[in-house]
Amino acid sequence: MLLTHGASAAPLPTALTVGNFDGIHRGHQAMLQRLLAGARSRGLQACVLTFEPHPREFFAPRAAPTRLTSLREKVELLAAHGVERTHVQRFDRAFASLAPDAFVEQVLAKRLKARWLLIGEDFRFGAKRAGDVPLLKSLGSRCGYEVEILPAVAQAGVRVSSSAVRAALARGDLDAAESLLGRAYSISGRVVHGRKLGRELGYATANVQLKHNRPPLSGIYAVRVHGVGAGPRAGVASLGVRPTITASGRSVLEVHLFDFSADLYGAHMRVEFLHKIRDEEKYSDLDALKAQIGRDCDAARTYLLESRNV
């Protein structure tokens, strides 16, 4: 897949869709499937325009929703679904101030060479989100593109959305999240050095670097890990602020792999969250924490064995 940024011009005319695509859930997947079909039938390059940071992070960082995917994870998922080109537009003050017609003419038509646009029924664009679907269609004849609207995807009568995935993860309902995503929810990152406290307690952990400090879930989980050897490995993960250890309030993802002892520093791992064991708790001392870690490992092993997930 071709990845471009900013003012880079498209080398080929495109079939284009626009959005944040956080999580690449089933609704996004339906959009991508239709994009690929539309691109093939018209001889166009299938292209996604997305933004970094998320516009709501730019305007109100403290009130913005938690991210389901980092930029790297999003780009990898788009490529896995067959997108030929992803264009990442830096969302800054200058871009946010573009009038709707300027956004269409400068970005969609000129920069990305859009000939066919696939959008959702609630699509808005331009400064203060003043542009709407009727305006987009009216500009099409002048700018050389046609527009198709894709209805929202519903599941069990509920619209599939990034917000619905976040809500499921926040309440620990990983089955609901997986149903909305079409896959187990995962977090990817590089293994970095931590305090090595887990090793001292007898449960060595891989400290997976988080790109954002507000993950959409927290607690202790049975997990399946990719990126360590040829196949997936079973383990238990703690995702949270570690109240027994520190008062920093910073989220940390620590993964203990079962029956594994090699050095993982620098490795890039993908951690799939399969089952929530419990919420994060604060313990009176390290001995109490160590005893609980042992119980968590037993619970994770039992779940993974019974569910045959690894």
C-alpha cells in the first residue's frame, strides 16, 4: 500500500473515501469493500483520506474520545483490507480553516484526483463542518467527481460505530467489541524497558509502549500475543495505572507470556484482548500483589485452555 502525507499529489485518479476510521470496525469494513468494488469497476486507485490528529483531539484534546487504534495500527488495518493508498492529512489550524469549497477543490479534486467519492450519509466537511452532502454533490460537476452515499451499518438494530466499540470495551464486554470489530480488539507496540518489577516478583513482563495515555479499556486480561515467534502465544496482561506501584496516573500495558523467557526488548507485539479477568486494584504491599498475579495467571490459563483460543 502507498502511504502519502500532506501536500503529496496523487499519481493516479482515485476512488476516494474520507474519515477518521478509528478501529476499522464492521461499518468501516463495509465502506472499504464498496470502495474497492467501485475503484475496480471504474479503473481507479482505491484511496482513503484520514487525519492526524483526530479533529476532536485538535479542538478539545481533554474531551476527545479515547483512540481505538494508533495511526500505525489504522494504516496496517487499511492495508490488510486492500486499500491501495492511504493519505494522512495533518489536521492543524490552517487545514481546519479551509472553507468547504476550498477543501473540495484543493484537497479532494486537485491533490487526491478524486473521480468517485464514497461517503457516509452524515458526512460533513470544511471549516466549522459547514459542508454537507448536497454541497458535495453540487461541486461534483465542476470538480470532476461523482458521489455515492453508503448507509450506516447496523447490527442487532444498533448502528456500528467507534463509539459503540469504545462503550463495549469500557464495560469489559470483549465479546460485544469483537462482534462490532469483526476481530478481537488488540493493541500493538514496541517492547520497551520498564521498572522490571515483574521479574523481581517472579512474573517477567513485556512493557508494551502505548502511543496514547488513554486506552479504551483497563484491567487484567487473558490475551493472545502475535509477533513473538512463528505463532501466537498465550499470556496475561495488565493495562492500567498500577496503583500499587505508582501514583503517576500513566497507563502501562504489561504482558506476561506463559512458558517463555527470551529477551523481547525492541520487538513489535500485537496483544489481543480475549477475556477480562478483573478490574485493576490497589494492594497493601508487593506480597499481596504477587499472590494476586498468581491467581490472575491461573484464571487466564484456565480461560484460554477451555476456550481453545491459543
